Amino acid sequence: MGKVKSLDDLKKMKEEVQSRINLREKSDHPENQVQVKVAMATCGIASGAKEIMDYFINELDKRNIDAIVTQTGCMGYCYAEPTVEITLPGKEPVVFGYVDTKKADEIIEEYIKKGELIDGIIPVTYKTIDE
Amino acid sequence: MKDLSMHILDIAQNSITADASLIQIAIHEDMEKNSYEIVIADDGKGMTKEICDRVTDPYFTTRTTRKVGIGLSLLRQNAEQTGGHIDIHSEPGKGTKVRSIFTYDHIDRPALGDISGTIITLVAANPEIDLIYTHTAQNGKYCFDTREIKAALEDMKISNPKIRQYLHEMIEENLTEINPDQPVDGSKYI
């Protein structure tokens, strides 16, 4: 194994990434970007939300999609975890349930890229037992 | 929860919800004392004694989206299964400290799991929060401090996928240094 990575190496790495990032248009306006929120409360974490979040981060970068991936709390759909909320620019947020890497791939290809709705959406009209 | 890193991710979310600006995660592996200790401390808004006494009750939560709150309950259950325990100190306005002790060699102690991925997920998703992660094992101590990282990165974001990947490998390599018995693959880190 090579030398352990240090902060100095990190600085070098930063320069390298920076020169590449400028090629892609940088946007500081979140409303113009695709927003992906992964539910990460106890229920989400236990169902594998971290892997899904990593998948979105890596795949969106690989496929050159300008997006912000963040985490959010429990939306009350614990039965359907991992859940992700996708907000396309200018559109209402849409929540997808039971997201695995296969579903995540479908979300990226069909919904994020083409804007086409796919199975697995949790409708906003869904009511819990109390309501 | 499959492993201890998931518990850490979960409990640290509580700190984020409590508006913490600094989260300290410390893992102390002590084979001589046969203990595995995880401390998660924050400077968030803290809890009153009444709330603090009830947080490990699975039917207690301050959330409004659901009626159960099992994060700390699960951590306590897992710690107690190994003959350990958890204790929680909190003071309103000052912060909260969750300390969990596991018996190191107990068969029911979950593996640590992907701790580097967990730390990176936390810092990348919450750039405004600082995080200090210290890990002590038989060969020494490793400290990961986002304040140092942010200073080195200047205006570059930690959430950049290349930077994330780099930091992930950096933590893993350093953990292997302090505990050479562990496989390099973070997912199998015990």
C-alpha cells in the first residue's frame, strides 16, 4: 500500500478537480438545479438510504447532471423506505418509495432526464390512518 | 441497524436536528478493557431532563410525522445485548452527549461497518456543520477534523464527488494504519 493520504495531497486533488469543474457550468441557484433529497431518519438509514444517497451522488456526476443531493428527515412513509424526494426545476416535488439502486437508475433516466413519471410515486394525497 | 456506523449516522442526525454547529464523534477501541466505546457529542440546543429521561422509550418522539422514535432505543438495545449500556447527558442550550459502551469481543456486538462513508455522508450533506471524528485503536489515534479539511479546500465543496471519494479513501487508509488487523475494505471494518 502506498503512502497514506494527507491534507497536502487533498490540496493537490482540489486543484485538479477545480480545473475540471470550471468546464461545466457552475450554478449557484438551487431552483435551476435538480434537487434530490434522501430521507435519512432511523427508518431510512436502516433500510439502506446511505447506499442510495451515494448512488445518486456518483451516478448524477457520472451522467453529467447538475444536481444537489441532500438528506432530509422522515416524511412519515417509514413503510416505503428508502424514499427520495425529487424536485425538477419549476416543478412540484415528487416522492418515490422503495428505492433501490435499480429504481434509482430508472428515476435518473426516466424522471430526471426526460421528466416522465414512473411507478413508485407516493401520492401527496396519501393520508395516514389518523387523518 | 446492521452495523455501528449506521447507529452513528442516525444519532448524528439528532444533533443536526438540534441545530448543532459542531458534532464530535469519538470511537475508542480498548481490547485490554474489552470495551468498544462510541461517543457522539454536539453543541445543539440540548434537552430538558424530562425529555432526556424518555428518549430511549421507543414510543416517545418529538417528531410530528410519526408516533415512534426508535433511534436511541435501538442503540441502547444493541449496547445492552453485548453487556454494555448507553448514557445520555444533555443540557438545554449547551448540547447533548450520547455515550455507548459495547463489550468488544461479544458475539452480538455489530461490526463498525462503513464508517468512512458515514462520516463523508454527514459532512457532505451538512456543509455548515463542523465534525470532528477521532478513532483510537491499538496502534494509535486518528483525527478527522472538517475545519482542517475546509481550510485546505478553500471554496471547493466537500460534496464534490471526486473530493468525497478522496476523503473516503483517506479515512479508510488512516484507520488501517491505527488498526492493521482490519481489512482495507471499509464495509468489512470491524
